[in-house]
Amino acid sequence: MDKSGPVIKQAAQLIRKARCAIALTGAGMSVASGIPDFRSPGGMWSRHDPEKVASIHGLKSDPGLVWQFLLEADSMLKKAEPNAGHEGLARLEKDGYLHGVITQNIDGLHQRAGSVNVIEFHGNCREYYCMECFSPFPAEEITTDSELPVLCLQCSGVVRPDLVFFGEQIPSEAYKAAFELADQSDLVIVAGTSGGVVPASLIPPRIQEAGGLIIEINKAPSAYTSFSDVFIQGAVEDVLPAIVQSLS
């Protein structure tokens, strides 16, 4: 990819002209941070059955098995650091070009990179609560030596992270905030997401149908590519810094 090429300059020009640009990010955003796409070869789903370890049914039927998976995932997330792609989006927000990030990721790397207005569409792995009494559970109490499943200190109910398991609805607050932001936007930067997960995948076409534009950044063509206004084939950690540089 030519980091100073015409497609980078075109994307930068569209961002500069936008009234309200936002970003929609997915798993590809964090691959360079050491978090592989769970669906890719070698990802979590090649070693675990998501129906057993990442669904609400699995959590209710075998919480101990789910918690074994959660500790493995948590260990990986804690080792991850924001990459240049996260930092690029944070810089765009700081410089006034980006009004917010809607992310399907649960890793918190956008916030750690400096992004302020972040909507976590699928929740996060930083906060925990009891499934029975809904009392918050301190994250620092969860370690690799914890007895599994982790149980509530108040009522002994099963504790869970504040994320969306397969089989669950998107929390109404996140859903409302995401689509309200989308309806204010006239440009969306699709970064590291292939458009395979509903309802987040509905956001870019919704913006475009209202007259907005789509800039897509992905390593390979996706469900968005055929109707994106600009498609930049490359890694987000390379492309986003190049756009920032073009804008500066």
C-alpha cells in the first residue's frame, strides 16, 4: 500500500469535508495488538465451540466451562496493547475530525489509546456482575487461581462479564446510542470489520442511505466493498496513521 497514494489522499479529503465522521470497528482492528480474530484460522473458535463457551445457554448450563474460556480470553486481552490503528482513530478524534467510535470489540483498546467517545456495542470484559442479584463484582477479585465458576460475594450466584454472549440481545443503551450517533453522521470509517454480524453491520448502509459516505479499510474485500465510496485494502495499523499524516 502506498501510504501517500491517491486513495489515502481521497479518504483524507472526504474526512476533512465531513460534518460528522464516525468509525465502526471490528476484530481486524486488534489483530496487530495480539488479539486474533476469533473466527480466523487459529482463532478461538478453532479450539473452542462458541455455543458451549460463549453463548448464554452455555453460561447457564455449564458456567464452569465458560469461565475456563473467559480466563483464557482475559489473559490474552490483558497482554494486548493499543496499536497504531487505535492511536490513529484517537488522533482523528482529538483533532476534531472524528465524532465517535462504535466498536464491536470488547478489549477496551480504543479507550486505552485515547479515544473518548466510544460505544461498546458488544459490551466489555472490564466489568462484572452477578446473574442473580445483579450486584457488581470487583474485577480485581478474578485471577487465574479463582475457583470456577466465579460466584457472587453477596448471594453466591454465578458472576458474568458485562458483554454480549451469543443468544443475547444488544443492550438497549448501546443500541440506542450507536444508532443515534449513526443518524447524526455523514461519513463512516469502516475499520477491521467484514460486515458479517448483525445489527452492527446495518450501520454503514444506514448512513449511506441517508446521503452519507463509507470509507472501508480492510485487508480483504468484505460485505461492504461493493458499495463503499472508498475501499482501502490494507491493515488498519498502516492505513489509519497514513490518513492522519495526510490530514496534518
